[in-house]
Amino acid sequence: MQKPDVIVMLPEQRSMIIDSKVPLSGYERLIAAQEEGDRLAAGDRFVRDVKVHIDDLAGKRYQDNEKLVAHDYALMFVPIEGALAAALARERELLTYASDRHVVLVGPSTLLMTMRTVAQIWRYELQGQNAQEIARLAGEMCDKVSLSLGDFNGVAEKITAALNMHDEAVKRLSTGRSNVLAIGARMRDLGVKAKRPMAAMSVDSGVVTAITEESAETALPAAE
């Protein structure tokens, strides 16, 4: 039956299983033993208990659980550094025995370093995600700037076209023989009354008036 004590989430929706159910009764007998023979027997018993638990943990096959998507190796946590040291001192091949069964023995210090490594992995993962988001936003910004520049260019073209049309209209009114400005000025000279004087007109960054643009010969002939 799969009942992990701790599930550590990893990037890419994976997980790491930590088991802390290792029996410590053999270690308690070991440290309580007074005679050398008792210590040796207790040490052997503790190693056997650890191996049995390794086999039991390996048999749970957490890595085959599709919901957990667990790492190939499960961590078997021994909460007392002295207990782990005693087991390894009694059985030097214990780490290899566990590794062959996809189990890693860890004590408090080792587990702390492992969790720090996991935290560092998550920092790298989040930095990578932030970099991807920044790149995405930069792409969107460039697209919007490009579209806006296109709009501005379209507006500028329309403004330029409107100015050209304005200048052409002004030229038709203010240049050439018998233009409107000259005719209007001549009509005033002939006695036509108007409340306001004929305004000057701007064209090609210059100012056109009846006097500067049209001479008397282009005005209406004087009445006899």
C-alpha cells in the first residue's frame, strides 16, 4: 500500500517521495547494550531491519504511480544521524544495497542539502519561466509598436496629401491670371463694399496676397 510520508513537488509536474518509517528499535537496543556481544547482535538486527524496510519501500514502486509521476529513486529518511552512521558502519554495502533497489538513504543533514538543491532547481525553473514571459511580452510590445508605426505613417501620408490638396486649392484661388484674390481686390477698388478685407492666403510656407500675386493687368478692366 502506497502511503508516502512526504511528497516533494519538482518541476515539470514530477515529485520526490520521502519515507520516514524506518524502524529504530534495533538502534535503541544497540546504544543500550553494555556488552560487546550484545552490541554486535543489536547492530546486526538493526541492519536487517533497515534492509527489510528498504525492500518494503522499493516494493511500493512509487515511480510507477501515474498520478505521482515520482522520481525513480525514493528517499528513505533516517531521523537520527547516529543511527544511519551505525548502520553504515555495520554494513558498508548498505548504500549500494539501497541504490540497487532505487532507494536513497538520507539523514537530517543529507535531507537538508537535498531540499536546498530542490529549492535551487525551482529558482532556476521560475527564472526560466520569467525569461519566457519577458520574451513573450517583448514580442507583443514589438508587434504593437510596429502596428502603431504603420498607423502613424498612414496618418502622416494622409496629412501630407491633405496639405498638398490645400496648397493646390489655394494656388487655384491665388495664382494665375484673374485669380480670386486679384479680382476681389479690383472689385473693392470699383466700389464693392465688404465688411472685411480680403485675407492673405498661406501656400507653400509663404503668404499670398492680391498685390504680391497678381498685377493690375490680371484684374478686371476698369469701367469706362
